Amino acid sequence: MKEAEAKYNLPEFIQKKHDWVKVQRTLDKEQSTFKEIPTVYPRIYQLEPTNNCNLACVMCPRSEITRPIGNMPMELFNRIVTQELDRPQAIELFGFGESLLHPNIAEMIRTLKDNGHYVVLATNGTVLTEEMSEKIVRAGLDFCVLDVDGDNKEVYEKVRRKGNYEQVEKNVKRFLKVKGSCFAVVQTILMQETSQTNMNNYRKEWLEAGADEIRVKFLDTFAGSVMVEEEKVAKQERKNFLNLKDNKERLPCPELFHGVDVWQDGTVVPCGRYWDASYPLGKIGEKSLKEIWEDEPARKLRELQLSRDWKGLVEIGAKRCAVCEECDLTNLRFLDDITNNMFRGQYL
């Protein structure tokens, strides 16, 4: 890899070394001084192998997905990797499904690696068998987030409905023994259901099992489209973006100016909050990523953000951008030296 390209390929965990106050100030300055749409070739943040899943988690919008359920064809995947990715990137190889259910997931990882990319996977661990663990490690997986919500069976199975705590715990611990150089994060999401987790015990158990890092991730409401109980209450107390006078304090969402997500059928969307493809920008296979990026749907969304026309956003994609408060998160996947930030939370 060329030295100039290397900065695009840094692993996610370098974020811990950043001065986050300084980073936030830089982000605020960039957002507040946008004058024109950047002429960049878009990154692909999330590349969804499948939107098929074997769980029904309380914090996931999958139950309302209306787009077809299926696996990304390898022909489409190979086209994206060889023709649509213009530089080394940290690719989040997941979306709204369990990626390990794709029959060619190890081949996908190897293909990305062979083309110079840093491969990030998130898994619920339910099908992380011994054979699967060895396959994805041999394929060259760089970074793996293992979702283990809570520290006991009652909490876990309340959150990860249809999951089996004992089996997932066994699978994850076995993976940690064979992970090799793959950086492994064990993660729980902070919400009412997991709030009683003894984090000292959680941290101790998983670090001793071989995890490189333990995280508590913020609860992502996907622009208010998914709410667990305490969020339904909290939302009533939070500011309503649409009713703020002139919305002067609201800034454009920088991620929309630098990259996209691609779902399993090739549909390109502005970000993961469009989990249902309610505002498709186009479809790879019918057009190239560059053509989609420069086409009217994508330009219109960026222009509304750039001009701070928050009212105009109401007409787009089930109001997702209009009401989204997650855009206020310090989500820095678009920056040169931070290409993956999907899981930023507390580091324990």
C-alpha cells in the first residue's frame, strides 16, 4: 500500500488516542463553515452482505423492514470491491442482518483484504461456530465487534430476543482464543434493559477471556424510528429540531458529504438511518457509485443540508434527516484518519 493511502486504512481503535474536545471543535468548525458541496469520491461506510437475521433485538428496526430480505450476490459484491471502491477504506461488512449468515462471508472478507481494505465485522455471535471462527480469521478479518448485551442470561435474552446466552458466551469465548491478530471488541448497548449490568465484572470476564477492548455503546434510535421504553419518554423532553426558531444552532451532517451505505441488493442510501431504504439514492448495477453520488437525489439531500433547509428535509425519506438527532454525535468516519466510527462509546 502506498504511504499516502495508508491513512485511509487505520483501525478504529486509534480513536482512543484523539483529543475528543479538539476533534469536536474541528467538526463544529467544518459543519458551520460549509460553503459548497465537497467534490469527493464517496466512501462506502457500511456494505451489507445480508439483511437476514436470526434474532429480534429490541433496539433494531428490522421488524419494520419492507425491502426484500436476501443475500448480496457475489457478482455484485465483486463489482463493488473492484470497481466502486477507489481507495483503501475501513469497510463495515454488516448492515441490518447477521453477516455470518451469508454463505460466502469468508470469501467476502478475503476479497476485501486482497484489495487493500481494512475489514470490520459485527456479529451477534449466534452462529460463530468453531469452523466459522477459523474461516473468518484465516480470511484476514481485522476488527470484530462481538455483541454481548448484559452480563447474565435474563438481561441478554430480554434484549437479544431469540438468542441463547450460554451458547453465545461459549461461541464468543472460543472465537477470542483463535482470533489471532484480529482486534476484538466485546460490546453492550447502554439502555434501560442493560443498565443493571455490573460493568466491573463484565469488563473483567471478557478481558480475561481475551477481548482487546470492552465498550458500552450509545443507544442509536435510528433517527427516532426505533424506541425502547426510556427513549420514548426521553424524546418528549429533547428539543424538537423542527420547532427551533430558524434552527440556527443545527449544523449540516458531515457524513452525508463524504460517503454512503450500500444494502444487500445494491441500493445506495445516505446512511444507516435509512434502514428501510426510504430514500434510495440509486442502485449499483444500474448506475455506478459515482453516477449515483452526482445524481439528483443525493445532490438534493446535500443541498438541503448545506442551505440548512430543515423544513425541506421533511419531504425526504420518512423525515429521517429532518428529525434525526444522531447527526449531533461525534461520528467521524469521513475523516482521513478515522474511517470507521460506528461503535464509538465508552471505553472500559
